[in-house]
Amino acid sequence: MSKNLRAILLMAVSVGMLAALDGMVKHVNSLGMHPFEIAFFRNLFGLFAMIPFFMRIGFSELRTQRLKFHLGRGIIHSASMITWFWALTVIPLADATALSFMVPVFASIGAIFIMREPSQASRWISIIIGFIGMIVILRPGFTDISLGTWLVLGGTIFVATSKLMTKSLSRTESPSTIVAYMSLTLTVVSFGVATLVWTWPTAEMWLWFAALGGLGSIAHVIQAQSYKDGDVTLIEPVGFLRLVWAALVGFVVFGEVPQVWSWLGGGIIMIGVLMLIRSESNHKKVS
């Protein structure tokens, strides 16, 4: 099996696992647990899963000259996770997933205006297409924009910001340092938010939380291996399978039927993102 084919399969598996994780969040919420607490326990058990990693890299990797920047990124990423988990409890999985594809579009806008990256015409065309897809999903003026929709949009902006901050950190920090501070900050911040709505989990919930932490960590490890093995231009499009997985989980487990507008708008956003990926790839080859 070629590396690219293996990478594609790994990405397909990882996004399927993440869709299943989203379904678990929705299920645990139906058992009576607030999404703020779900986010905390997902991070706590994810941190437990990372203990072997921390033991291997040692505490020396925590040395940094950019502690405030690490903490700031962790707070923003915590906000993205909390808003995402909250959104999953109030709107269908597929609808939320379709809107989440706006992350690369928002990140590209931030790269142009904040990080002063080249403002190429191809980038702007991709961004415009992405926004057209978003408008198709939202249909402002034709339907009310729900709380869940606003939460997803806010979360995508937080994720895009976190990605740009990661790019900045990667210039001076090792991946191990970035991951370590991310895991620690997510757990602490989400705990602070969870205390606002705290109730003790039942025995069944503890099992779901352990599954959430383990599944999330494994999914991200698999995804990292996918990026390591294959070309980004081949792997990124496979990530859009998450919409299919989310629709399947939503329909089979929760009886959700995605709106046709989510499929149409999500498809348009996909086109914009794929054009963006291709443009970035060509630009790197030229440079």
C-alpha cells in the first residue's frame, strides 16, 4: 500500500471517529450532563491519555519564552471546544459539521490581515466561494439563525484564530511544547467553566467520558500520522467525509435528517476550501 493511500484511509478513519465523538457528546448531554462539563471531562480524560507522551518528552519541554502566548492560545481553543460541544446539543450533527468547514476560510482571512501573508486573487476567490456556501446554509432573511448556528460560527472563528496562533508558535516552539501546553490549558480552563454548572456524573457517564477522552486522543494521533504519510492536497479533501459520517451518526442514533441546504452549502464551502488548498500548494511550489 502506498503512503498516500494509507494516509487517505487514516484520515477517513479519523474523521469518522471524530463524528462518533460528536455523537457521544450529544448522547451524554441527553443523559443530563451539561456541555460545559462534558468538555471538561473530555479534556481531563484526554490529558490522562497523554500521560505516556508527557513522561516520554520530560518536563524540559515545558520551558518556553512565550508562556502568555501559549496560555492565550489555550484559552481561545477552550472557547472553541466549549461552543462546539454546546452547539452539538442544540442543532443536528450534520448541520453543525457543514458550517464547521468555514474554519480554513476564516483562517485564510486572518492570515492575510493579521499575519500579513500574500493577498492573492485566488485566495479571495476561494474565500468568497466559502462565504457563499455559508450564506446558503444560513439563508438569512428566509429563516431564523438559531443559537446553535451562532455557536458553531463563533467556534469556527476561535478555531481559526487558534490555528494562526499555532503557526506563530511553531516558529519558535517544538510540537511537543505546543501540545503539552494545549492539553494542560484546555483542562484547567474547561474546569473553571464547568464549575458554573457542576453536577456529579453517574457511573454510566464516567464510562462515556473515558471513551470520549480516549477516542479523541486516538483520532488526533491517527490524523497526525495521516499528515505525516501523505500529501496535504490529497488528505485535506478526505476530511470532508466528516459530513457524511456526521449525517450517518445523526440519522441512525438520533433520527436527525439534515437539511438539503446544509448539503448544498457544505458542498460549496468544500469547493472553496479545495481551491484554497490547491492555491496554497501551487504557491509553495513556486516559492
